[in-house]
Amino acid sequence: MTAVALGTPSVPAKPLSPRRVSRQIHVGSVPVGGDAPVSVQSMTTTLTSDVNATLQQIAQLTASGCQIVRVAVPSQDDADALPTIAKKSQIPVIADIHFQPKYVFAALDAGCAAVRVNPGNIRKFDDQVGEIARRAKYLGTPIRIGVNAGSLDPRLYEKYGKATPEALVESALWECSLFEEHDFRDIKISVKHNDPVVMIQAYRQLAAACDYPLHLGVTEAGPAFQGTIKSAVAFGALLAEGIGDTIRVSLSAPPVEEVKVGTQILESLGLRKRGLEIVSCPSCGRAQVDVYTLADQVSAALEGLDVPLRVAVMGCVVNGPGEAREADLGVASGNGKGQIFVRGEVIKTVSEAKIVETLVEEAARLAEELGADLGEGEPQVSAG
């Protein structure tokens, strides 16, 4: 079988900036920090006490590419559900604990892969760090110290007046120091804020002050469009500097959408192998086809194709042929017809009504060839 020459690049040999040097921990089977790939996280929206619904959503997240999942534990019923969820989940489960320190111990004993604690709103948290550290160390369970602008320790609010980058970092490092006193260092840190500028400043300061792995997040980022933009801007700035070991895109949207956005951010920066990529023009007065509709139809028809293919959907004769030629598969449309390009060569011209059907057929053929060339049967993009 002749090898398929793909237009889509693999992960670049030279990233935008060297990766920040951090210690490595393991969240279940997923290495975090060090030289491990940046992981995508999300959080379930179900009641954790509803075991079946939670496991079903975790399965959906897993299928979408999520590598670590967090579940909320605000009640005893939720804590009681953790052993079953942690055992049956296909990906590592992090228990998210607020207010009640007893649920930290319940999560540790339930076999969760990690526990997220928010020191700012857990009652008398500092007094119980020693016991938490001893139990977590005995079980080999890492702790994520998650500082949020909306629930900062009152002492730091009084000192700084608001959730400044300095306040967020001081909170995180103070809590780390309490764990360090008990020789516990399997820690991951997040310092989230809803303002990307404050968030970026906080993570830069934190990255310079410690070697713990960092979980990136813009908290309460907003509805899908706004949250995607804010997260992409903040994550892009930090990841391009080599800062960040796990990410969670927080959207007022189904969690699968968070995973899709997070995955696309990593792919765009060359931090994860690219999957299917649709290249389409923004349309203009030169367009001789409804590019918006055509691109949407092609995207919908190829959804779920899990191979690294770049597909160009172009609507005019100015940039169309060049872009289509540079892609693995493409179409340059005009005058009711479409020139179909495969690996830089025109293979046929079809009517506008046949463009989507033809692109799907050729994409399936390329996917089959790529799978055969890799010797892996059904082609899959690495989750790394």
C-alpha cells in the first residue's frame, strides 16, 4: 500500500516555547507534569449520587476525548456514590470538595484518582492538612489545590482588597507549604479567575514560584461563545509559554463541548496530534457558492471521522485552488461545480449538488488508506 502523504503536520519538533519544568504526578493512569502531554479535563453536570447518570456522562466525555473527569461531592449521598463511580469510570475520577472536610477523607477512601480541595471555603482546612496529607500519602493519591477568585480565603481578601494575581498565588503557595510540612508534594495547583488577564498574570507568577504541575482554567468563563474565546486567549498565551499541564474549559454548555474546545486548543498549538480539520474560507463577494452552508454540511457529514485529515472547503477561484491543493482533500467551488482535490491533484469535477457526497467518499477512502498504512485497523488519533 502506498503511504498517504498528509498535509496536516504532526506535533512540531519545536514548540512555541520550551515546556516549563515541573515535577510529575499521576492522576490514576494519567501522568501530569514533567514531560507528560497536556491533558484535557471536564466535569460532570449530573448529581453524583445518581451513579448511572454520572457514569453515562463520563462515558460520553471519554468518547469525546476527555482524559480526566471531576465530579462534585456536596452531600453525603454523593460521597457514598464515589466508590462505584471511581471503580467503573473509564478515566480517572477527581472528587471536587468544598465546605465539608469529611468528604475529603471519604473521597480518598473511595479510591478516587485525586481530590480537589478549595482551601478558601473548607472550614478549618489548615487545621486538618496534616491528617489529609498522611492519608493521601498512604494511599498514593494526589491533591489538587484549587484556588478560585470567587472563594478566596477571607484573610487574603482583607490583605489585598480583591482577588488579585498576588492574592491567588499567595493562597495556593501557603496551602502547599502546609502540605510540605508533612512531606507531601503530590500536588497540582490551579489559580482560576474569570478575567483572562488576571488569570494569565496569576499563572505566570505561580509558574515562576514553584515546580508543581499546573491546571489551567478560566472560571465562570460564560456561555459557549464567550467562554471559548476567553479560554482560548488565556490558555493560548500560557501554553505558548510552556505553562500548563492540564486544562479545563469552563463553559455554560454541555461538558462534551468543553472537551471539544479544549482538544481544539491543544491541536491548534501543536500540543496534540491533529484530528479532522476543516479549512473553509470566510466567504466574500467573489464566492460563487454558499460557503457557510457547504462548510457546515461537510463538517456534519465528516463528524466522528477520527483521523488526521485537513479538508478544504473553498468558494472562489482566487484562493480556492491553492488552499484545496495544500489540503489532504479539498474542493474549489464555482459556477455550480466543484473541483475535487486529493493530495494536491484534481481528481474530478462534480456538480455542486455532489460536492458533499464526493468529499465524504474520498475522506472515507483516505481514512482507510491511512489506517492500513499505520497498520492499526481503524485509524485513531493519539490522545496524547
